Amino acid sequence: MAKAKTPRPTKPSKQVLTMPEAGSVPLVRKTSLVSSSSVDLDAQIRERAYELYLERGSTPGHENEDWLRAEREVLSRENHQQTA
């Protein structure tokens, strides 16, 4: 006589997550904490740091010093213009 099969415990099925359809989830607009003037300052600092790099003969390894010096110069100039 054939042996009766015992029921096996079922494995939990894997849940598959799908991306929502475009437009089905409302977009939340984040307000930017960065003002346009700070973006301008960042660009000015970047440009001045590059000028300092060129003035040093384009030798690598002083990026942080160039950036910090450029930042001091640009912010000092900006503060001077605001008080004038």
C-alpha cells in the first residue's frame, strides 16, 4: 500500500514591489533652502579657486587651500559691497 503524503508547510510567497505609475502619486515640491545669491557666490568662489590654481602653475594637491582662500576673498568682497 502506498504511503500517505503529509502536507508540507507552505513557504511564504515573495512580495514584489512595483514602481507607481507616472502621475499616480502627487508630486511634493520642496522649497529650496539655497537662494540665488548663494548660488552666485558658489560660482564666484569656484571661479576664483580655479584662478588661484592657474596662478600656482596648475599644480594639483592644493584644492582645499585654493577653495578656502577663494571663499575668504569672495565673501570679504561681498560683505564689503553690502556695507558700502
